[in-house]
Amino acid sequence: MDTAALFKLGYGLYVIGTELDGKTAGCTANTVVQITGSPAQIAVGLNKDNYTNELIQKSGKLTVSVLSKTANMDLIANFGFQSSRTADKFHTSGQDFVTDGAGVPYLAKHTSAVLSAKVVNKMDCGTHTLFLCELTDAQVLSQEEPMSYAYYHSDVKPKKAAAASTGEQWKCSVCGYVHQGLLPDDFVCPVCKQPASVFVKQ
């Protein structure tokens, strides 16, 4: 079986938000699909390691910020390469955010649309949880084109630098970014902003 065939499926890029007792959490995701039109339902897939997943299990509510092509790597890295257990991501993003009627945050800019939903069912998928959600609200926020996962990889995610003469490779243990060549002591990962100390020589 050639699992590379799965890469031909289309995905978007989203920020999933939730809230419980004043505590907010958010993470990036690429699995959000409409399931039914009446009632309007979506399925959201999240890794179980994400604190956002844990909070949604308890709160039963979430928002989906549909990222537009204007979203930059700093915004994506803020929600994708650190944990809501230790960071208040909606405040550290440097971006405007608002809350929906249920008190759940979503991004007000670099977002084509926002969906608010309540969880009506869930499925254990091994490493991930699939949440079946009924929409409670939906808004188009801009006419900006939504970002696809393919566009993120081709136009937003930093490319690997050309290999230096040393041929060394250093991999970030946080986000997986690979640096080619010598690693300066003051080097900072261009993706997750971690210091040189988290890099492992390959």
C-alpha cells in the first residue's frame, strides 16, 4: 500500500479554539469537514496530545477559525508549536481575537470565516479524537482566500536552507525543522522560535 496517496487529499488550515472556566486553549488543525447540512454539522479531528483536545472533551464547545492566505508563519507557529498548557496562545499571537456567544475565542483577522459549534458526539481514533459538532453560529469574516494545507507547505512554511560546506544537519526537537550547516550558539528556530539548545545533530 502506498500511503503517499493520502497526500492527494485536500485539506485546509484552521485554528481550533475552546474555553472552560476562563481558561482558553487553541491549536492548528487540518481536519475539519462538513458532514451534514440540516442540521449543519462538522467533524473536527484533533491529536490527543493537544491540550485543546482535553479542554474540548470537558467543555463540549469549540470554534474553527478558517485561516486565510494572509496568515503568516509566526501566527501558525504560535498555535502549532507550543502548548496551551503553558501559553495563553490567543494573547501571545499578537493578533486581534474576539469571543463568540459561548465565550470561546477565535481570530478576528487573517481569517476567512469562523464556525462556532457544540460537540454532539466523539470517536476515539487511536492517536486522535474525531469530534462531531453541530454549528451554533457561522460568520464570513473576509473575502480573503482560505489557506490550504498544500499552500502552507509550498508558500508559507520555511524552506530548508541550502547545505553548507560542512554537510551538518541539525533537527529542532520541538517542531522538526532541519537546519543545514553549522549551528551558531545564538541560532533561533525560524519556525517555533526555540534556541539552539533544543537542536539535535543528525
